[in-house]
Amino acid sequence: MADAAVSPDPDLIRALRALSNPMRLQLLAWLREPDRHFSREEAIADPAEVGVCVSHIQAKAGLAQSTVSAYLAELERAGLVRSTRVGKWTHYKRDEERIARLVADLGRTL
């Protein structure tokens, strides 16, 4: 008897698509250790608590702000990062709980 086709979890598919871009993977790696990758001197909020300002991420990536914002928006739609507004600036931080669930879900799926 053949196994019934298993429909993949749409959240898992969305996360894997977001992770399929090397620059988005790099952004997540930098955000894993914000104190190591971003200067606190120009920060207006604690990177560990609030996240890293998109302008600092853009400067490190060396890409247009619109490109970096699009990459971060994709990661946010996948639930891998969260954004917080501080004044007129948007800060991004990894969602460690969601990333841990993604790893567990991937292990169960594969």
C-alpha cells in the first residue's frame, strides 16, 4: 500500500524559500550575534533587546536600502525575524523561538 501524499506545511515552505537566498542567510547570521557584527556606537537602541537598525544592516551588506528592506521583509513574512519601530527607524531581531521550531519541523519532515 502506497503512502498517502503528505502536504508540506505552508509555513515550512515559506521559511525554506526565505532561506534559499544567500544574502538572507547572511543577514540571519549577522543578526545571531549583533554585538559582534554591528557597532553599538551609532545604535539608538540595544541590538540584543530591540534589534539592529535597518540602516546599519544596509551599510554592512553594501546593498541598496530597498533591497535590504525587501530581504528583511521576506524573512519577517517567514517568521524568522521581528521588526520594531524606534522613532522613524525599523530594527530587526531574530525570532529564536520560531527558528528553533523550524529546525524541529524540518527534522520531523525529512
